[in-house]
Amino acid sequence: MTKIEIFVSDLERSRAFYESLGFAVVRQWEDWVMLALGDNVLDLQGDAHVVKGPHYFTPEIDRFPRGTGVEISIEVEDVDALYERARSLGMDIVKGVQDRPWKARDFRIADPDGYFIRITTPLHRERVVAAAPGTGTAGH
């Protein structure tokens, strides 16, 4: 499993943002919280110790948006319902919902610190069939 941890400037604001998208708190300790939405796990870490330094991120932590060059992809069952929720909450929708040539439907939002989030649903689930041991061919 891969988890993403992002440093946030206001833990409670970010927690509320992700909870409004449907994430649930799994665990919280001091200025860190683990959230989950289906199989998606996201850790939010308050950035006070990074700001204070020294830390790898200290020289860049005050830049906005944070995480430039990174897109966090969150796969959900019903992208359209989540899009309508994001719109009704007045979230910063960077790209509206649309079908993609790679067989997905998605939209993109920016979170309170400017992290770029892609909410996506595969249009057609492809069935992956493993090769039978020793045969070199895919099973049916």
C-alpha cells in the first residue's frame, strides 16, 4: 500500500476540507491525522516543525501552491456525485468533470494549500487475468 503524507499550514482547515469530500478520520495524534476514503489513505501533517526548521522542505514551505509538480489521484466509485459535492461546497475546481481518452472520468481541485487533487473513476473496469503457473498464457 502507498500512502501520501502532505504538510499543511492549518491542520483543522485541511482536515475539514477532506472530510467534506467524504474522507473519514482513521487516526489522529498531535498535529497529524490519517484519513481514508475507500482504499485511498491520506496523511495530513501540520507544518510547524518544518517552518521552524531545519528540514528538507523549510526553504520552500511558504510557497503557494504547495506540491508543485505533483498530482494526487484519488479513485472513487461515483466521480459525478463527488464533483457535485465539490461544486456545492464552493471548492476550487481547477478542471471540471470530463471523460478522458485513457478510459477515465475525472475532475481536478486544489486543496486549501494548493495541492493538486485529481478525483477519478475508471469508465470501464478492465479485468486483469494472470497467467496460469507454468503455461505462459492468460487464464479465462
